[in-house]
Amino acid sequence: MKWRRYLLFALPLVVGTGLGFLLGSVVFAGGEGPGSASDPLVARSYVDERVKGYVRELEERVAALNERALKLEEELAGLQKRYESAPEQPGGGSDGGSGSSTPAPGNGVVYIKEGNSYVNLRSGPGTNHEIVGKALPGQPLTVVGREGDWYRVRLGDGKTAWIAAWLVTAPS
């Protein structure tokens, strides 16, 4: 009789454990993986590994973009050197890409050419310098200096900036 008590206690325990292993392996085998909709709980180590993978990918992409940016900067520098060494055109300047000669006002006034919505004013004579402001078409600017095809102009607030000569016209 004692063995029946043990059997009544042991039999459900053995059957329950067996069913637990069987059902557990079926449930885990059919899941989509940690963090999926069917298994929203994830271990921190799993998340850390995924994040490391994403960060590694992003670092590789940033390195590739930085390399491309350096190549573009070198190419731009080469183009600027080639432009700066362009021969003088009749009329006082080199061709600035507009097909017309550069005005040579001395220390006079120039106006932004019509047809531009605005032009950039820069901290130095070249497109590689920082943009410090914008000028509108028809806006008069007092020229205080010149370097190549760039004019140094005085702004309304008394500060100076640089503008490409091919973007302005001198009064007749």
C-alpha cells in the first residue's frame, strides 16, 4: 500500500516533467528568436551583441564616408588650384564660369547680378571658406579689396566679407 502512495505522487511528477520537456522544446523550436513579437523577452547579453553589431556597421560606414570626403576635398583643392592658375581674360579678370569677364571696379561699388536668388558671402577668397552671409540681387556692396576673382566688400554693419567677382557687376 505504501508503494501506491509513492506511485500516485511520482506518476504525475514524471508525466508532468516529461510533458514539460516535450512541450518546451516544441515551443522554443517554433519561435522566431529573442526580441521577436512571439518572444518579446531578451537577455541583456543578446541586446549588447546586437548593439555592438549595429555600432560596428555604423563605424564602418562613417569611415567610408570620411574617406570619400577626403577624396572630394582633394579633388576640390585641385580644381581650385587649376581655376586660380587660369589665364587672364580681356577686361580685367579670368572667366568665372559665367562666360563674361570679371568687372574691375577698383575700390568702388558692385551690385549682385540679377538672375541670382542670392549669393554667398564668405570669410575668405574662395569657395572653401565659411559662408558668413548672403546678398540679394541688386544689392550694392562697397569693394575694399581684391584677390584674384574675389572682392572683399564692406557690409552694412561695417564688417567685411568676400564675394566671387563673377556674381557681381560694376556700374557703367
